[in-house]
Amino acid sequence: FFSLLVLMLRNEYKSLDGDDEPECVPSRHWIVGGVALALVVATLVVLLTPKARLRAGREELQEIVMSMDPKTSNFVDQPLSDIAQGPSRGTIEYKQYINPALPQSRLHDGDTDTVSRRAKDDGKFFIHISDTHHDPFFDPEATMGAAICHSCLFSEEVFGSEAYCPRTLPTNEASIEIGQYPFGRYGCNPPRRLVDSLYHAMKGIDAHPRFVVMTGDLAPHGYPGDKATLTNTTTFEDLCPTKLLIMKRQAAFWKQHFPHTKLVFTLGNNDHFPKDKYWQPFITALGDVFHEEGLFTKKEHEMFTRYGSVYYDIDNLRFIALDFTLFTPGGEVTFVDPASLSGLSEEETACELFPVRHRTIQWFERTLKEAREQKKAVYIVGHQPLTTKRGKDELNVYGVHYGKLKFLLDRYQDIIKVGLFGHRNLAAIQPIASALGRPIIPSITVPGVSPRGKNHPAFHVVFYEADGTVHDFEQWVFALGNENAKASKEGKGYKGEWKMHHRELYSWKAFSKGEKFTVAGLMHTLHSILTDERVFFDIELWKRGGYVGDETPENYKCKAKYDTANAMMQCLFPKQDPRCWDQKWLA
């Protein structure tokens, strides 16, 4: 633009000095300069306006969530059972709190259509669930810590060796009366009735599925032994067996509902005992239980007890269920003294310290090589998403064995169609990157069935083609607050209703406008999403299964009435044992 302007002025001055150039030429230069200026202005508008609108959109969303003053809003005096705890953030008539300039249809608890798109689709499909966290001792009026709603008598941090360690489970769990929380409570692991409702909904989509993918965390949080300190002489019998009993019941519960359905299962970090640690005595015990209950074949049982990982062959698909907790910092229990390994290389040291990681990587390579030879499409099934975020439950991205894992993913990317994950209680679509950061494999993360992350319970229906390529997936959600209110009116026979997520953004095709779920299609769609402010609110809703906001109606109610932390906690959890009000561990 500036070059044109200089050229234009130069010719204009030459014309004034008596140049023989016709008078219409300087006018043409002015026109060219004007057009150039208009193009520059238009480009700036195109580049800056979406960012400004997106920033305004974020502020608008924050305004929606925070628009209520809990001390003056009339709903705080209403019974909680009458409150619709959905994207409305606790209001019965939420429109009074929503900016009328926003599309109202984007803020609701799910589409009214309860029939899957599979009826209109020629492809194959399966159901993907994660993070059920079914807690047989669920008590919505007590807490043992963040997102754990059962008696704090289970807490070893408070009661030490005197903590409650049940060696039998409630026999009448399904009929326990839970008052205004029959399907569970936001921010808590759920009772059995929510899992009953989930299985009922799954049967409504497919009465006899061949297989279902479960990406870990069957087990609930907060049981004795989860933080145990181990030594090389500790045995499983030395610790509280409650978690294993719970997982045994869940396996039997699955077979009761789906006797002929293969559960493609991978371990979550909470499925380990102690939590977040691969400890061979527990892996062996859990593998034996799953084999006895019919979840594992003999071959799968042998793989699981050796690696904590399993592969499942279904038609031309190979689902490789890797235990990613093994690759987290501290994820493999080891009693080898690092000082005894002086003089070894970094790789040799890692192999001596972490023998299970080492043999699992070797198994993974053999499994991928065999799949390529047999012309199978591979799905990677894991709990923690394959990302580069570091933290207690995240993969050790700088570890030797994790580097080998990424190398194998890169080498076999031609046969790996997708990664399926859970863990975060948030939906996500993201690429798995190579060791050098290049996107190589698309992945789908499903929100948890448990509403502990202040999300609506949700699952996915995944559609795939004959060659294994995923071409669509739907999100199904359970509006917990609304369903609790309905159950209070309908009684114990009410099973709850799961619905497809918002009609404008319920599936991959709605996101992508027809792209296949390949890494190229994913990257193109992600770029489009980042530059299109119109889908911002839909994305925020989709991530949490339609739930918006970090505060629940109970929090608003109690914060409006009490100022001190203890008083507010007593309001939130009226059955709490008074010995358990130590804010250090409760937080």
C-alpha cells in the first residue's frame, strides 16, 4: 500500500511539473491507491474483528455465569429438589438470567431427539464410556474431600489405621433412598442408580452391542489404602480390600446387563491400588477377578497380569488398551535403589528401575507389528489423553519409555485410526503429536459418566467405516439436576432420560461440516473453530456435556446464607462427622 502511495504521489508531482503523461493517468494512480487502502482496511477488519468478538464472547459467557447475585436471587429460598440444575446454573426459568442477544437454543440440557443417528447411517458404530466412578457408599450429605461424597470415616488421613474398611458391600444398594439426589449430585461420584440409567440408555441405542469401549476409572475415589506407603514386603492382604470388592461387583453388574458384550477396558489411574501406582500384587488380583467374572478371556487375563494392558481383536479392528498410568511420574512401584545403578546409561537405568514399562513397550511394538501384518486397523484406548501437559496424573513426557511410545505411534501412524480417552471429565477432540510435535493421529476424549467434574454425565456413540476410519460421533448427555427433579416426582421406577447433545453441535459432522475424522480433517476443523466466534458457546457447552458454570445451585444457596467456611460446609454436607472439619484435607 505504501509503495503504491509513493508511486502515486511521484507520478502526480511529475504531472504537475509538465510531464507529457495524460491527465487521466494521475487520477488512475489515486484510484489504485484508494483501492489498496480499502484492501488494507478490510484485511485488518477481517483479522481483528473475530478476535475482538471472541474476546467479547468469552466476557459474555462469564457474564452469563456470574450474572446472578446469590444473595438476592429468589431461587435460593426454593427447595433444592425444585431447582433445575442444568446449563441454567440452577434457575427454573433461566431465561431471566441470560442475555437476550445470545441464541437461547444453545443453552439447554439436550436435544429432544432421543433416537441415535445410526438409523440413518450405513456405517458401523460402538458406544464409548469412561469414568463411571460408581460409589456404593454414596451419601450426598457427607464428604471425605473434593468430589468424594461418602462418610469421612473412610479417611485414613483423619482416622489413620482406625479408618472404616468395609469387607462387605451394601446388598440393597439399588433401593437405597437418597432423597433429592436419586441419580447423584454435581461434584460427586454417583450412586448405582445413575449407572443403571446409563446401561438402560445404552440398550436403547443397541440392545445387544458386540462391544463397548470403557476408557477407565470404574473405581470410585476415597477408600482406605489409596494412599498407602508400600515396601518390598507389603502384600495385598496387608491393605484394605474394599476397592477390589467394589470393582468385582461392577464387573458382575456389567455382565448382568450385557452378558454377551465384550467390554474393551483399559485401566484408569483410580483403578490402580494404591491410586496412581502400578503395583503388581493388585494388578494380579484384579486380573483374576475380571477373569472370574467373565470380562477377560484366558489370553487377555495373561496379558493383563503381565503388562496391565490388553489388546482386543474385533473383526478387522485391533483395540490396544494401554495402561498410561504406568507412564506417569511415580506410576510404577519400584524398590530398586538408583544409587546401585551408577555407571549405566539413561536407557539402561530406566529399564532396571521400571521393568514393567520396559516389557510393556516391547509388547506394544510386537502388537502393532502383528496388526500391520494382519492388515488390521488399530484404535489406541487409554485413560489419560496423550498430551504434553505435565502433572500428577499426566504422562512423563521426558521419560525414556514415553519417548519410545511416541516413536512407535509415529512409526505405525498409517494403521492407527484414532485414540480414545477419558480422565478429564471434559470432552475434547485433539491430535496426538509425534515426538517432534507433528500431528499424526486424531483423538476423542469423552466426558465422564460421573458428574464429579461439574459436568453433565455423558457418553459417545462412535461411527466408523469398513477400513476402521471414524467418520462421526455423537455426544449423549444426562441433565442431572432436571432428571433428579423428575425422579422425585416419578418415583423409584423412573430410569432417567439421556438425550443427544444440542441439535446444533451434537456430533463430529456438526462440528466439521462433513470432514472425516482423520488428522487432516481434525486440524482443518480445529483451525475453523478457533477463527469462528459463533461456535464458542457451543464448544463450552459441549466440553461439559451441556453444563455451564463452576458453581452448583447448592453452592449458591449455602454461600448466600453463611460467611464462614465451616458453616458453609455444614450447610452443604449436613451429615458430616464433626471430627472431619479439618480444612487442610477437606480442600
